[in-house]
Amino acid sequence: MHDMIALTALGAASAQVDTFDGLRIAECPYWALASLATRSGHGAEIADAAQTFLGAPLPGVGLCADAVPFHAFWTGPDRWMIEAPHDSHEDLAARLKAAVGDAGSVTEQTDGWVRFDATGARCHDVLERLCNADTRRMNPGTVTQSRIEHLGCFLICRASEHFSLYGPRSSAHSLHHALVTAATSAL
Amino acid sequence: MSESNGCAMRYSGFRVIKEALTGHRGWGPAWRDPEPQPSYDYVIIGGGGHGLATAYYLARHFGKKRIAVLEKGWIGGGNVGRNTTIIRSNYLLDGNEPFYEYSLKLWEGLEQELNYNAMVSQRGILNLYHNDAQRDAFVRRGNAMILSGADAELLSVEQIRARYPFLDFANARFPIRGGLAQHRGGTVRHDAVAWGYARGADSHGVDIIQNCEVTGFRIENGVCKGVETSRGYIGAGKVASCVAGSSSRVMALAGMRLPIESHVLQAFVSEGLKPLLPGVITFGAGHFYCSQSDKGGLVFGGDIDGYNSYAQRGNLPTVEDVCESGMALIPALGRARLLRMWGGVMDMSMDGSPIIDRTHVDGLYFNGGWCYGGFKATPASGMAYAHLLATDTPHETATAYRFDRFRRGLMIDEKGMGAQPNLH
Amino acid sequence: MIIHHPLLGPRDAQEFTYLGDASLIDRPDWQAEHAVDRFHDYLYLRDNPAGEHRELWFHEVGDRSWLVVTRNTLTHEITSVELARDVARSRGRSK
Amino acid sequence: MTQSNRLEGGQIDRSRSFDFTFDGKRFKGHPGDTLASALMANGVRLMGRSFKYHRPRGVLSAGSEEPNALVELRSGARQEPNTRATTAELFDGLEAKSQNRWPSLRFDAMAINDRFSNFLTAGFYYKTFMWPAAFWEKLYEPMIRKAAGLGSLSLQDDPDAYDKGFLHCDLLIVGGGPSGLAAALTAGRAGARVILADEDFAFGGRLNAETFTLGDASGPDWVAATVEELRSLPNVRCMSRTTVIGGFDHGIHGAVERVSDHLATPAPGKPRQILWRIYARRTLLCAGAIERPIAFANNDRPGIMLGGAMRAYANRWAATPAQKVAVFTNNDDGHRTAIDLIAKGVRVAAVIDVRADAPRLADCELLAGAQVIDTDGRLGLNFIKLRLADGSERTIECGALGVSGGWNPNVHLTCHQRGRPVWNEAIAAFVPGTLPQGQSVAGAATGDFSTYAVLRSGTDQAVVALSDIGLEAKAIDLPQAEDAPVNLTPFWHVAEGKGRAWLDQQNDVTVKDVKLAHQENFRSVEHLKRYTTLGMATDQGKTSNMGGLAIMAELAGKTIPGVGTTIFRPPYTPVAMGTLGGRSRGQHFHPVRETPSHKWAKEQGAVFIETGNWLRAQWFPRPGETTWRESVDREVRAVRGSVGVCDVTTLGKIDVQGTDAAEFLNRIYANAFAKLPVGKTRYGLMLREDGIAMDDGTTARLAEDHFVMTTTTANAVTVYRHMEFARQCLWPDMDVQLISTTEAWAQYAVAGPNSRKLLQRIVDPEFDISNEGFPFMACGEITVCGGLRARLFRISFSGELAFEIAVPTRYGDALIRRIMAAGEEFAVVPYGTEALGVMRIEKGHAAGNELNGTTTALNLGMGRMVSKKKDAIGSTLSEREGLNQEDALALVGFRPKVAEEKVTAGGHLMTTTGPVDAAHDQGYVTSAAYSPILESYIGIGFLKRGAERMGETLRLVSPLTGTDTEVEVVSAHFVDPEGDRLRA
């Protein structure tokens, strides 16, 4: 095994956490990501293969699926993102590709993104300053895409007061700044 | 030159004083409201800046008679009445630069020509650059301008700071690294351009007919004989469309499809402020350009909204985008208030450059595709179109503005964006 | 503006990138007679109607679907939104 | 200073006092006051000067429609010009200055303009200042500009923060007066998501300004109880100090919340204002009505104000403009002003009602059928002069006059999508016409003015609006309330009188100006507005437009609706630009993109440069280097001499997979891609459909059905979008999947003769990267540093033996440190974008400056790459004559005849013998640099028939930068033209 030291998207060895009255914003670097897309005419096969691999069916439009240790969310027609713990699944893309074979296209996405989790009773008061998603009406287990601070992001509702936000990794500092500024402004 | 049936009255300071002392009873109408004649030698469709200028030059410089301008609503109500008043000739390409420089020269003599103070103000225009590639492109452009007989100067950051000390030099995301200035650029009181040309045209016998919408063309054997209007049929020797954002609608009446899309461009004015901006300034790292009117309002704009529209209004994201850029350039603007926003219909062409050309129908001519740069072109467009109408040959500065340049691959694409109008 | 995405429901138009007339789907056959002329008409000429307009929008900050939106250019009213891929197929496009 | 004009009662908190200053003078007021009410209570009538004539002006209104009482609020960097004293909430320590006067408000030198007003009529400037021509810019315009504007900006950076946000609701209620409150209660009780927004700091609207009772409660008490219930409902959001500024397409509204404007400074981290974008399924406009004045001679003196405003000051703020007042009206509502002021103990000299049959409603003298024909008082009203019904004249002494010409429904928001209001004869006013989709109107905004009627329509319209979206609501039980009819005789201006009669008080537009516009044929309502500037001031004619229209109608012999209305446009009231800009300020104007080596490069002292949103290392200065050139020259020499490393992560990377991936790329690229072998990389040129070069880059085939494409940094997003277009719209049945992986991989170029040796220490030994095992243009998936997955590409931008190596981004920092450590032996250097640029120019590679959106494959010397044997985007239209001209530009290199002379990018090429002008332009230099290898400046650029002109001497002229250099035309491949090094 290699001994290369990973940095978080914010450029540190460990994750950044910011707490506010009623809100916790945490950088979450501990996840591997791989995208999965159906090859033409292989819808049924990919559904079966994914079910076998994930232990849950691939989620429909705007939905997520949970099957520990995996979490899957819809990203577009016939496209999903699969999330798994980085420690155990650094090679997630390879494993997924092995599972779906020629029925699907798999691309490693782990470090294309930075994830921030916003948890707490006041999370909506901050999210409404950041994006146009109607977070108060989002159900747990749903995902939407939204523009935050000029950046295209995924917003996953994990529980009514717990959201994960995936934004472009290279702009992690800008996204973090926006989150903290909005939280300071709103709370 | 005949001052036939117009209501010509010379304007001057003396006249203003005389009228002031006699209760202003002597001022006549700036133009008449005649009934349309059954036919004209020249029918110009569109009483905007370009149409009125065309009529004026056709009558005044080419000595033509029996000219009518047909306007659907009120004259000067299109883009000449809703723009950000900038004039300049800082173009790059051969097809454009001589034309716009000619236009600027016409602006320089306009008020004396028209005896109407349109407040041509050569306060200078400054295009900022923020990186080396922009600088290289501006150097190329500035050189092209000078080589075409226009003026251009490359300004250092220090020179810019001296004139605009309140720009964000200290904390900018995209630092200002210099600018290309054209000192002869500036602003003109936009409504006055329409009124000045209208008054001038009227005084040379042109019939300006408001509330007269063209509803069809009468075309026989490939020859245009006249136009159907909301006020009846009007015969014409030559029919000249000059309707900017409505180009596709009008030319569709003659069965033509154009290399043009209509888009909305929003513009903005702030509350009146004591003078702060000496000239016109454009941001190179976002969508924002700004000048200050003689009344004190900051007149500014940015990019088009980006979708086809005839609605003459835009949406909030563009407003925010423009103001974000404004704040990035001039952080002191935070406490100035935006007073009014409006939208105009832009005739966005496929390469960002205009068309002044004959059509496949004899006697039917076309002027359009001005994108959001039509105002500064008003005098030259009028002159070039009048030239084409009077002589059936293009004006020497407008030879490239042909329909067939797309078929032949001779696009005049200043921005290099290709056949996507909303990117020009 | 709000575009009712056929999969995602109402979305702010700000999430989309606009291209233009949906006729850009109808790319000519490169081997057809007068292909250059056909491509010229395809690429450069537009109906540009004042009224109902079928046009292409790309859900760039979203699911990356290209959509065909039918929108009135005078009022901005949107009357239908389809996945461009379905429209393309219905117009005979394949591989 | 005592509050001499403070009355009893009112909704101010007398238990506390605020100190404030106006023009340096100290005053006291109370919480609940506006600046205007506090000044009025302190006996101040003179608050401003008009725009053109610098006429002394006092407050006209009690709301955001105010044209006159504009001040510079606060000082220093927070100075805020043109702030309406009528809406500025008083706070302790408030500072305000009057504006547009010199040296003082009372003695304004520019008031001389008023003496010359006869010369300064509407549009006078179009007729003069033309002689001599040069004087306009040198003399006249500077004079005019100096006089322009009202208040001034500090020109210091705005120190406050602004925020933005997004809200969603079933029903947005615009206006929190009686109808808005009734609607909110209706919808709130029904469980709908409601946003209630009001521009005022207190809900209640006119209920705060009147003395009406609702059932048993006073107006303000009913408001308090209602707001309390609304605030208790979790589904209702009550937003005071929030102006809905505009209605946009499909139910999107903009609103500005003034979070901190009532404080001396915003609390730390808190915004001054927030711009909300409200997504409303339905909108109910309850914006009330605005009173309109009557024009008469000298109707602009301080003390002359709207009648409704006068009683608002008395009832809500317990302030009166004078101890003795009069009322001038054409309708019954005007009499209420007299009634209320009398009740407050103010002496009302008379009610002057133009109607001969006016009812006697107030306990004071009624002068029915009378008109105000003139006024007197230099800095404030002293006398009014009347023409009585019997034709006699009378003068009345009074310090204030309440004028009531009727009320205009506030239709602004119904018109933002170009709806036009319609005329209602009964109230002689425009009422809402066709409404934007999803919007309805209730209350006084519809033209129903009685309290009961507005409550009724508020609750009823809320029920209807909710039922439209499938929500059930019940009308609330309404309290008993005033239900008086409107009794009004339209009356716009007093014909008699020699003095000027003002319509637009801020812009100084008088009745005479409208007459002149008519005389000169500026008769269309838009011409009238533009010629006279009527309604173009900061109040946008909220109190003046109707008067102008009425007079034009009279002159033209038309009805008022026959003349038309000008278009109402957003924003409803002016909005601070800072608010519209929001958080995107300064360094946060746009997000920053950092490369994986950013942290490390910063440690090295790298100088960074913006490349789009990316920040890239431009060069890495070393101690002792004093100019950037020294650093860049060293970096170039080091790469060409040994080895260097550069972060190239910013190049776009698109993962292309699927059984049709190869054929797909074959159509995206102009050159052939279908047969690229697995494990190989190929340069690709992408054209737009118009045949012009769009982008270029290398694409690697990792498997039969898997490619990784690179794009230029600048075009990453557009190329990805373009490929999605091709995939979904052009060839929907191709089996291709695309996804961006740009920032998933940290990618470094390792370049130079020792690059292989260096990488052999990084790449795990089981991978053969020898020239045989991994030849030029090879690619593959490998592991590095003991098992870390990586990708390796043998490609070269510098022209040296070079590789690009990629690892997952989180290891990018570790990798650059490893590479630097491993390369110590070879004196490896990091190099930045400058050295990268120099080396690519030395190799004649096109980049952004060359791919400028107008260049063809032919121009780039790649004409033969465009395959004619396949369908690819752009290939057909690239056959057009304009793209294949005989004298087409071709990319070539240039060297100065004298090596020390600089080559200027952007310079134009001329022959040495011909004229130097645009007509004889031979081409231009796109990119230039100093080559430390050739020890000369070099450039590349486009030259007509360039390929045929090798060795020719040309002039490179750049009049802009003052250079004129003789250059020789050479091959653009300055270094290693045969490519031996990169294949080594």
C-alpha cells in the first residue's frame, strides 16, 4: 500500500468543522464516489447488477438509495452517483465497474467533489441564503442540483435537518466561505 | 436645398432668449404629423434612429424627394430611445472599423449638421483588461483602430487610477492590469438623436407617419411595389426595412428568413448623483459598462439575457449579474440606487455584425442585425443605407455588410463566437 | 423564468444555458446534394418568431439534459417542455 | 431644540429619545419616527432643493413616493445619497445632510436658476449650446454636468455586507395594510405558506395613518392583534421593511429586506440588506393607493403637502407641519385631513373644495367652489391666495396646506410584465388591467378605497388565489369598519394664476412645460416624458405622472386613457446596487478554483495568475531574482536542460465511454479518431459547425470503449456542453456516456530530457516507461509511489521529452512533493504558466490567442487534418470559399532582425516597402515571448500566405505601443522542428 498523504479539499490533513447556534457545517472527506451510467439498451442489466452490488435498487429521478455501506443518488437520466466510505472503498470505481461490466459506464469521481454536511435546526435558514432549492419541502432521501455561489452543486436531504452538499472540489474554499458567511449572516 | 413643406425653424441661443421673453409662443412643432400619401419614391419602414437618419441623408445628401418614414408607434421608441448612449469606433475587423470610424466622424459634426443639440460628448471610453490575453487582443485592436485612422491609447494601471481612483485596485478578484482608451468615444443624448434626425428629415420634406404599422408587402413578379399598412396601402419605388429588433417579423412578410434572432438586452439607470464618472468605462472581467448622464444618473448595462424575446423586458438573474460586476469594479456603488431597468429587443445577427443590403426582391432593401451596437452606428447606418437606396451600390465603408457573407464564409465575427447570436 | 423540466419539475431558468431554435436538431446530411447550402440554412437562418418558439435549453446546473422548450417570445409563457433526446428521435435522428 | 410641532398621541415611543442631526444641527426624536416626521415635529419644513431650479422644498408625502425630502444619510463611506426622509427610520445618532445646494440649504446660490426659469424650459438645451461647436465639451457641458445630480456618493468602498436568498410560498402578499393583513390571516389560517411583505417598518398601512376603528378596536390595535396571530403561525412569514421591487416571469419576485438600515451600523457579520428572490405560486397585490396633488401656481413651497400625508403625520407620528393649516381638495377624503388635525388640536383655517356642492364635514370654515390660485412664503408657506366661488379673491395665512386630488391605485406591480392599467371613471384613476399570470389584486390597489371594502377584497381574493392552486380557505369574519363611498370631481390643475404650477416637483416640470411639449408635437406620452423629464426623477412620477397625462389630454382634446400611460418598470422603489450584488464582492466576486498543488506552490512563494476562475502559478521566484523574466528564463532553461514540473490540472478532462465512443469522437473532432489504438493518445482539432476551430487537445484511448479527452482550460465547459448537445440532440441513439473529471485528477506535466529518469523513481517498477515500452503518445493506467492508482500520458506541450501524470486530487499535494524530492538529483524546477507559454511559443503550438474564434484549420496549418471522408461537426461548412481563400492567413513564426528588439503581440504586419495602414495589413502577431534558448524575442502569428513567405522581412508595427520592428518570417517551430527531443 502506498504511503501518500491525502489532503482534504480545504487543504488540511483533517476535516474542517464550523459550529453556529443551531447549525454545524462539516467538511466530509471520507467518502469515495463513482458515477454510473447505463449503456444504451442495458437498463435491465444495470438495474440487476446494481441491485446485487449495492443491495438496493438504483434510485429514481431526484431520489437517493441507502444500503450500508453504499449511498446512491440520481444525477441525471440513466446516471447515478455511488458513495461509499473512502477507507474501505478507495477503489470503488473499479469494484463497481467489475460489478456492472459492459452494461454500464463507470467513472471515478471521488476527488471531483467536496462534500459539506449542514446539520441542525437552523440549516434551512442558511440554505435559503445560498440556493433556490426549497429545502423545507425536501423529503429525506431526495437529491436536487442547485447553484450555490455560482457553482453547480448537489444537495442531498439525508434527514429533515441534515443536508449534504457536493460542490466542485477545486472551489472548496469559495464554497466554504459562502457557507460560513451565510451562516453568520442568518444565524 | 429646399426646405419644402417641413416646419423648419432655426434653433439657437438667441432664439431661446427671444422665445423666453415672448412666452415661448413661437416654437413650432419639431416635425409635422402628415397624412400618408398614396405613394412615395422611398418608403422607409421604421421610425427609429436608423430609419430617420436614412430618410434625412436620403433627402439632404442625395437630394431625393417623396420620402416617407412609417412608424408603428411613436418615433424614437425602439432602441434609440432605450440604450446606454455610447458612441465609439473601437472595432477590430476590416469589415467594421472603417464603418464605425466613419460613424464617429459623422457624430462629431452632427449637431451643426442638424442644428439640434444631441449633446455629443466625447468624454472617452475605456475598456479595462485583466490578463495578458486580453491585453494582447486589445493591442491588436488598438493598432487596427489607429491603422484605420481612429484614435486609441493603451493606459497603464496608474493612468487609469488617476482618472478613476475609486475602481477596485486593492481587493479585486480579477485585478485591473490596464485598459484600451478611445478618447473620441463618448455618449450622446439618445432621444435627441431621433428627434434631431426627425426634425431634419421633416424640414427636408420627409413625411414622418407615426402610428402606421406595415402589415404586408405588395410584391409582383419579384418586384416590391409598396406596403400594406394599418393606414392603407402605400405605393413605393423602393421599400427599405429598418426595424432592428422587428426585422424578422417584417421580412417574414416578404417571405424571408434572416440570419438574425431577437434578444432582450436590459439597461439600467441609477438615481441622479453628483458627477463621479468622467467617461465611459467597461469591465473586462464581467458584464458591466457604465457612464454618467449629464443629468447625473449612472447609465449602465451588461450582457443580454440570452434567450429569444420580443417582450422588451428581462429577468432578475441578469440584473444581479450586472450589479455584481458593477460592485466588483466600483465598490462605492453599493450605496447608489438602481432607479429603473428596461429591456430592448436586439436584432442579434449570426456573426455579431450588421447587414445593409439589397434583398432577392427588387426594390426591397434591408438594414438590420445591429445586435446591441446599433446606436453608435446611427449616422453611418443612415448614410450607408441612403447611399444604397439612392445609388444601388454599397457605401464604401459598408461593403462587407452583405447577406451572402454567411453562405460564402466571410463572417465578420468580432468576438469570435460563431453562429450563436446570444454570444455576440 | 421557470422551466418545468419533464423529469424534475419547476426549475429556475438560471440553471440552464440557452442555445437557440430547436431546428438545430435537424442537422443536414453531409452527403446530401448542396450540402453546404443546406448547412448554411440550418446554421444561419432563423424563423425568429414573435410568438411561440421551440428552443433548446441545457440544464447545465442540473441533470445535464437538453430540453426543447416551447415558449412565447412575446409573453415568455412556456407551454411545453420535452427532453431534446426524445424530440430528436421523433424527428428521425438516431446514430 | 424643542419639538414645537409635536402633537399628542401617535405611534412613537416617547419614553425614549434619539438624538440626530440635520445639516449639522441637533434635534431630538423618538423611536417610531421617520427622519421626516422627526424634522417636522421639530418645526423644520425646508428639507431639500429641487433639481433644476433649486427651489426650496419640504416634504410632500409620508411614504416612498416622496419627490422632495431627499437627504444624504449617514456620513463617510456609508453616505447614502437621495435617501427619502419619509422612509428613513430614525435611529440614535442619525446624521443627515440636505443636498443639491450650495453653500447651504437656506441660501443656495444655484437658486439663481429659478430666476432664469423662463429660459430653462423643457428641452431648451436641445436648441442651444451649439455655437461654437467646440464650446459644448469645453464649456457648456462641464457647466451642465457640474450642476447635475442630487446627492453624492462618498466614492469610498461600501463597507457594508449584503446578502441574498431564495424563498418559496403558496401566496405572496405584497403590502401589509388592511387588505394584506386580511388576506394573510385568511391564507395563514388555511395553512398555506404565506409571505407577507411590507416596505414600512410597521404593518398596518393606512390604518396607522387614519383614525378608523375596526369593530371595537382602534386601527393600530387591530393591526397589532392581527400581526401577533400571523407571527404565531409557522406557515406565515411576516416581512416588514421589505419592498417587493418587481414581478418577473412565472411568479418570481424580487424583494429587498432592509435588515440594518434602522441601525447606526449593521451588527458584525450581518448584512445591511438582503435581496430575496421569491418563488410564489400566487401573488396578491395589496399595495394600496397613492394620493395625487392638484397643480396650482407656486404649489411647491415647503408646507404644501398631500392631505393624506398631513394626517398621517398627525395621527401616526404626532407631528404637524404648522400650527395653522388649510386643506385644498376635490373630494370628500380631503376633508378627513381637516377633521383629524382639528382633533389633534391644530388650527385648520379652512377647507377649500373646488366642488361648488362640497359637503361640510369638518368643524372649520368650508370654502366650496374655491381654488388656490397662488401661494407665498420664501422658504416655507406663509399665505395662500384663493379665488372664491363668487369670483372674489382672499388670502389666508397658514403654514401648511394639505392637498388632495384623489387617490391612484398602486398598480405598479401589475404592469411589470407590460400589462397596461385601465381607466376607472368613478375614481378618475387607472386601475389594474390584464394581470400577470398568477397575480391578483385586492384592497385600495383595485380602486376600492373604504376600509371595509379593502378588508373584504383582501380575504376574498386570498380565498380565490388559494383555490386556484388547490388549497381551501375560508374568508375571515370581518370587523365593522368605515365604508364611505368615493366622492370626487376630477380636478387636475388650477387654470388661473401667473406663477408656475408644478407637476413633477423633483425634476421641476410645470404645467407650462407640458404645454410647450404639446406645442412642439411631443405629444405621445413617451415623447412628453422624455422631452420634459416628467416622471423620470427618483420617485418615477408616482405623484406627478397623472397630472401630466391629464393636462396633455386636455390639450390634445383626448381622454386620459386616450393619451395612455407610460410603462411602469421595476424596481418599485430604487434599490441599492450593493443589494443586487449581494455577497459577490471583492475577492468573492467569482469563486476561486485552486489547483491540487496550490498549497505547495504558495509555500514556494509562487506568483499566481487568474486563468478563468482558476488560480495558477505563473512563475516561482527564487531568492535573488529581481524580475519575473529572470525566473521565467531560468524555468525554461531548466526544463529544456534537465526537467521541470507544472500543474496542468486545469485542462478540461472529459471521460467518454460507450460502445460508440470512438465513432462519437470521430464526429466531434475534425481529424480521424475511430482507429486510435488502445493505449495511445492523439491530438484532436475540434471545429464549430461553421468550420472555425473551436478547441484542441489530446485524447487518450484507455480501452476500446473508454477515452479521456482533454480540452483547453478556457473551453472545458463549452466543449462538454457541445458534446452533450451532439450526444442528445444530433445522435441520440449513440451509446456514449460523458462525464467531466477535470478536478478529480491532479495532473502534472513532467518535462525535460530527465523527465523519464525522474518518473522512474515515482512510477512503480512493474510499469515500463522506457521509450520502447512507453513511446511518444502512449498512455496507460499505472500505479505510483507504492500502489497509488495513476494515469500516465506521454504527451508534450513544451516539445521536450515529457509526460503528464495524474493521481486522485487528494494526493496531488503529496505527489508534487514526491516529484520534487525525487528530482532533486536532476535539479528539477517547478514551472508556471509563463514558462509554459514561452515553451509552447518556441514550439509553435496554438493556444487561446491563436484559437480566437475566427481561425480555421487552414489558418493553423492543419487544413489537411480536416478529414473529407467522414461526417464531423464543421467539416461541411469549412468548405466555403471564405475559409479557403488563396491569401488565407497562416500561422508562422517571427524573429526580429535585431535580436534585442521586442516582438509585440497584437502588432500588425506590413511589408517593408508598402504603406502602413489597414488596407495593407498582412496579418498580426498573436503571441510573443523572449526565448532564453534562442536568446531572442520571438513571436507567432497569422500572415497572409504565410507558408510561402519564409525568410521574408516584414515590419511589425504597433503604433499603440509605439514600436515598429523589422521581423523575419520563420517557421513557428523555433525549437526542435523535427521533434526529435519529444520522441527521445
